[in-house]
Amino acid sequence: MVLYISVLAGIISLTVYFSNKSTAESNEMTANYNQLQNSYEILSKNHSQLTDQVNRLNNTITRKWCPDGWTRFGCSCYFKGEERKTWYDSRTYCQQKGADLVIINSKAEQEFIKEFNKNGESWIGLQYKQISVQWTYDWEWVDGSPLTQPFWGTGLPNNYQSYAVCCDYGGKWKQDYYDYYNNWICEK
């Protein structure tokens, strides 16, 4: 009987011990959970505030990046002149605005210009000009760089005379004389 009581006392002691230990662990886990929940709520609030701040800054940058009346694409701003000017007068206008006639460097930029230029033919910054005293001509952008990726219309270009280039209604390039009147596209 003494043995039975001793075993029973041992079982009760172990039950109380493990119950207390389990309660302590449960309390610790509950405290950790509550602390994590608090941290999560604080981080969520901070994330939301930072996201709002980033959106406000992006809107500010986008608005300030390009002047009024200009459109941003990539890292450049574009302006389409709706009146008609010669190639030289168009270029002068762009330069007075701190820009130059557009230089198209990629297919993505060409696609943008195609959409940007839906209502009329517009001068771009490409010309067929004399590059040496021996009357050698080549296609050159207004910044002096050579043409590397063309987007000509069918049957073009004609490399026999000094020409400037405009973008037609469909986005294809065509040659015109410098003194013809077209819209124009500036880039800065």
C-alpha cells in the first residue's frame, strides 16, 4: 500500500510539474505570439505609409521630370509641335527649349513615336548629310551619331540627295526636303 501511495504521489507530482511547465510554456508562447502580432501590425502600418510616400514621390518626380505639354517615355521627355515648320526651324524650336529633334535609339522608342505621332508627319533628328569634303554623304542623327537601326517605309531610303527625315502617319520614316513644312518631335 505504501508503494501504491508513493507511486500515486509520484504520478500526481509529475502531473502537477508537467501541467505547470505546460502552462508556463503556453504563457510564453502566447506572449511571443502577441509580441509577433504587435510587430506585424507595426510593420504593416509602416509598409503602408512607406508605399504611400513612394507613390507620392513617384507622382512628384513624374510631374517634375517633364515640362508642361511634354510627355515622358523612358528617361526622355517628348514634345510634338502641332504647327508646321521646316526641318531647320523645327530644330531651332527644339533647341530653344533645351532639346533637339528626336533621336530614335530602339524599337520600343520607335513604337512610342509611332503612337505619339498619330496626327501628321513629323520631323525627326535624322538627316542625309555630307560627311567629308569629297562629297561623301551618310545618314546621321543631330547629335552626330550614325544611323544604326532604321525604320524606313517601303522602298526607302533614296541615297542620292541631301534629305531630312520625317515620321509618317504609320510610324515609318520617309525623306523630305529640308524646306518642306511638317510637324516635329523634340526630345530632351
